[in-house]
Amino acid sequence: MKKYPVLLKKLTEQKGFTLVEVMVVIVIIGILVSITVSQFSKQANKAKTARAEAELKSMATIISIYYAEKNVYPTADTNTTTGIETVMKNNGIKWDSTGATFNDPWGHAYRYYAGTSSATNTTFTLVSPGSDNQLNTDDDIVVSGDTTGITNPEVKKTGTPSGSFWGSSTATTLTT
């Protein structure tokens, strides 16, 4: 220690950080925060997508059971016997007692489309419009079925859902 008394004296006299040192630390912290927030928001969206997929699969299973019993899919209206709302309520979908819409994880109403052939409903489609609440975009989540039935419906994320139901069928949002 006796060899470097000047250096030791300068090191012990220094009382704080320079402005440059503080700015470098702030920039590093900012970069780390932006990376973390970006990754967190991606994971939150993945969780919402998974929840929407699970809810759509559950609703599609209810619709498939209804088809197996009645040989027709529910109508896309508020009919008190055959309407999608009644079918869902009667089969375990918990509806808000205040009359609010049954929503996807982003707060948007699910949509049900019934495709008809010879005046009977032969196809159905359930749609979550995704985070942007716009149909026919890349974040739509779609489950559909037809007269061949579905035992394990697949959820498809697609920009343009296929099938004759789209745009030509009656549709309803799932409300009470």
C-alpha cells in the first residue's frame, strides 16, 4: 500500500458517482425493463388465447352433444327451445345473472354461426375475434363442426375462416 499512496488517496476521497456512470446504469435498467415487459405481454396473450381455445372447445362439445340428441345444430337466434343461448345455458355455461354478454378473455363477445342446408342447421362455427375484436384477422380463434360430428374440435387461428357458413349464415353473439 505504501507504493501507491496517491492512488489510494484519490480512491478514498471519491464520494459519489459521475453523471456518466449514473446515465449508463439507467440506460441498462431501461433496456432490461423493455425486454421483460415485451416478454411478459407475449405470455399474457398466450394465456388468453389458451383460455379462449378451451372455452370454445367446451362450447363446441355442448353443441356436438346437442346435435347427437336432436340431429340438428342449435339456431343462431334467441329461440327459447333451439337457440344457442338456451342450449348453452341448459348445458353448463355459466351466464352472468345481470344479463351481460359471455365474453372471451379480451372482453369481446363470442360469435356463433349456424350454417343451413335444406332448412336445417348442418354446420356451426364458434368464433372469438381475438384481441383486436375484428373478424377475418390473424388473431381469430375458430372452432367449427358439421354433420359428420366432432369429438375433439380443433381450434384454428386463421386470417380467413373457411366454410360455407361465413358471411352467408345467420349469426348471433352469445348473450343472455
